[in-house]
Amino acid sequence: MDFASVVPPYVAKPLTLQPFRAVMLAPGRVGDPASARALARPYRDVASRLLQWIEEGRASADVAPAIYLHEYTAEGLTVRGLVGALGVARRADSMAERAVWPHEAIHPEQAGELADRMRQMELNPAPILLVHHGEQELRDLVTDIGRGTPDWRYLDRTGQRQRIWAVRDEETLARIATLLADTRCLVADGHHRYAAYLRLQEDNPGTAWDAGLAMLVDQRDTPLFLGAIHRTFPGVTIDDLAGACRAAGADVSHQDRHHALSALDSTHLVLTDGNVWQTVSPGDLAREAAVSWLHEQVLGRLPVPPVRIEHHHNVEDALTASSSVAPAVLLPSPDFEQVRALVESGGLLPEKATSFQPKPSLGVLMRPMNDA
């Protein structure tokens, strides 16, 4: 199994979000799968392709740089955050200096491929998602901005309702900069793109690549939903999994489907091959996420390692993929405070440990590097 093992560098304080001049797909094309052609191979043609789309009215470029307040609603859940060019030129030498905290390791080759792609595209095609606990003054400021009339407001092709405010007032931008300076934020989505930003910056210092597109969400304001990512293990039997869990000190109990799924909470995992159902109680998980316990305590005790690990973002998909030759492990949702405490104490979660949802549709806000 090829586990991610490299932790990208930490960006140092002060945290900065810089104004940029956004390129946006036309509202009727945001979330449209056919619009992905604008960002498709050959990547070196993307910049000219977007210019053509702007001329044809299929995309637009903002009139001037701004930091954007972006609010989107998906399936009844509303998320809002500040979108800007995240400064990545400074590296932290100590934990106290860290502004951006990854919570997963990355595959360097994947980050390299993304860096090469963005370099050819001359574009940050989508913001990475960062979450933090902001100051009350910042939340009040964001609320005040949101009371104004949005500069853009529409329902996209996926059903997400988009509202966007361009923030250009110099006094407001200065207040945002001051209130963000000492922020510590967690990378919620986009670990490999974050690492690609750092690589591009190292290769192109003093250019527009000194920053990368990011959306900063206040988890105390409009929290992202933090869900589990479940696993199936081809090449393993459920008896092997249960035995490895017992060897790691857990209690394993046979259950019927209903009682097993009902027991899936912060203290239990569930094993199933579609026929057999078992609950696993590792004991005290107060200081350790269930997914970390699975990877660090259980997988190494399997008599035969799995052929690979397959990841599933919901229980239904995991159950569909499970079988006698690929049992599933259903995991409880992580707790944001637990994840944050683990990361800020120097720990990491396994790859694909968390699913922060919902993510914004592609094409709402993009950052061209030839007009940063």
C-alpha cells in the first residue's frame, strides 16, 4: 500500500488574503459538467480558452481586484467565507509561527502534477478550503458585508445558490488584514493543491505564484459539515479485520444490521461484508480519532495486507462496494475540535480521514496568474 507520508511546509504568520481580479464562469455554466472543457487538456491552452469564453459571454472577468465574500447554499446548508490570494511565501520555523495547518500528509508526485497543471493553465482554478475560529469582530464585519446587496446572485446548475460580494473599500480591506494576521487555520480541502502552491512559489519567487487561491470559512459562523470517509479493503476477510481489532485491544461484537448501524458513533466502528455485521469498541478514543486508530493499530496486525484501500464518502457507497472479499469499515464522523487539537499538538490524520462539506461549485471564482 502506498500511503501518503510527506507533510507539506507550514505557511507562517501573519496570515494574508490578498485581493485579486476574479474570473467567473457565466451563472448558467457554473456546475455544468460541459463547462469543465474550459479547464481540460491541453492545459497550456486554458488561459487563451478562458479569454475566448469571456469574449463569447460564457465567462467574465471582474473589473478590479477584490477580496470576495462568497456565500453558497447546498441542500439547506449555507457556508460563507472570504476568498482571496493566500500568501504562501513565508515558511514557519516553529509551531507558534504556523498560520496554515495541514491535517493530512500528501503524495509529492500528485502535488507535482497539480503544480505543473496550474503552471500550464496560468490559473488557480478553484480555492482550497481553510477553516478557522475567527475573532468576533471579523464575524461582525463579514455579517455587515453580507447585509449589502450582492454583486452576483444566482442559482447554479447543481442547485447551489451563490451570493458574492466584492470587497474593495481600502478601510475594510485593512481591517480584514489586521483581523486575519494572527489566525491559525486548518486545511479542510485541497492538501495537494496547497502543496502545489508551495512548490510553485519556491520555483517562482517574487511573482504572482507567491500566493494561491483560498476560501477561509469561520467554523463558528457557518460551519462546514465534517463527515467520515469510510473504507473497503479488497483482499482481506472480515475475520481478519475482526482479529486485528481484537489484537489491538478492542471489543468486537456480532450484531444485526440495524443494531450495528445504530452503534456507529464517536466510540464505535462497524465491520461488515454485507452479511456479517460487527461493532468495534476500541476503548478510549478521547485523544485519538477512530480513523487513526484503524490505520495505526489495526492494519499492521492483519495477517495479509489489503490489495489497496478504497475510500467512500457515505455509508451507502461503502456498503455497495463491500463483499466477502472486500469488507467495509464504517467510521464515525470526526470532531472538529478533536482534529484541530490533534494537528496543533503536532499530529496528523491518515490520508482521506475527513470530508468537509459542502464544497462550492467549480467555476464560481478563479484566479488567473497573468492578471493577479
